[in-house]
Amino acid sequence: YFEISSNKMIYVMRHGERADFAGPEEKDKMELSFDPHLTDLGCLQAKECGKAIKSLTNDGFEKKYIKTKTPKYLVVSSPFLRCIMTAHNVIKSIGAENVVEGKIFLDNAVCEHLSTNYFKKCPLSDLHVRSKGVSKYSDFPLQDGCQKEGVHFGTPSFPEPWSGDKDRDKMFLEVCRYYGNKYAEEGEVVLLIVAHGLIVENLLEMHKALDTYDINYTCLNKIAYDEKHPLLGKLVVKQYHEHLNNVKKE
């Protein structure tokens, strides 16, 4: 582990409802079976999650985790379409003007688990964003690589063993390290990671807080860094989901 200075805050969330888990009608709309889109319900979940983030960020300011009520958000997303669409809809609620560089940064380090249970071959180069484009689903500017275009904090090997989660932990922590170093001492930038159930599970395990493998869509986890918690930070919000009460499935 490594130290991150105080006045830092990180959100880690799972994407919204995915099309292939939402019934035959949604599944029929899918263009790529291994890279499903977000359903309309998933988009609503993400928008409500964005509103929750604004509220939780205000609480973070009051508790002196950050130095401003209106921070910029460094938005890092898995390159899978459902995560890009989730990030896009969250941004609709937090405001595009509040996003660092006006971009969603994609990184393989927080992508889906590359297991043969899910994929016949490595899907990363064939995802919508790298083959067909995503303009049909999101018009928000993207950068494929968090540090710079084409440079990722890690790319899992395929097939990825379930026992390889420690490697994923390292990749995840490299994203956090980048945030901590690039915005050291500022207290005016919050990191938002939009990822998958695996990444959320690994985060909770690192904090010894994993008590269920049922990771709900768009549930929020918030980590705060202060002088007492400079390494992993402190998990101050776990699996927040009250915003889902505002979304009803038709």
C-alpha cells in the first residue's frame, strides 16, 4: 500500500441495469452480446445516483474530507458500454462543468472480470468503444487510457483466474495512487470510479467489509483519506442505495 494525502475522497460504484439481465426484449436490442448496453431503468438509476453523489459530497465537505462543496470529479470508467453509459448519466446529474477535463477516462484496470465463464475470447479490443463507437449511447468525450490515450494502469490477462484478484487490487490501487499524486493537497477533486461487481467486492474485501456478494446496481461506496487513514482510506459509506427508491421499474 501507499499513502494518499488528506482531503481526498473516492466513490466506487457498480454500473446500472444491464440489458442482458433485463429480459428478452432488451436482449434483442443488443448489438454485441459480450458488451450489453444500459437499459432505460439503468440510465435512471445512474441519474439518481448522480444526485446522491452530490448530497454525499456535501456531507464530505461538512466532515472536512474535502475542502469545497463543489469539487471537480475525476471520472474513471471501465471501457465496457454499460459503465460508460452509467458514467454519462451520472454526469448529467452532477453537471458536465464539474468534470475534470470534461472527459470520462476509460481504464482496463477496472474492467469486467475476464473469465471464460463470461467470454469465449478476450473482449477488450472488440468492445463498442474500440470497434463500433459509442456515439449512439453517449456523446460525452472519452479518453481511452486514464494517464493518456492508450496508456492504462493495468490490463488483466485472458483468461483471468478468480484467484487473480490480488493483481486487480494492485491495478485499482494504481488508479487511486494516480489520483492522490496528481491532485495532492488540493482537496478540490473527487475520484469517481464506475466499474463492475468484482471491483466493488474487491474494495469491500480490502476494507474487511464484504458481507454479501449481492452487489446492487449503482450502489455507492465512499472512501475518505485523512491523517489517520492515509493508506487504504476509511470506508465511510458502504453500499449506499437509497437513491434506488426514487426509481421504479415500469
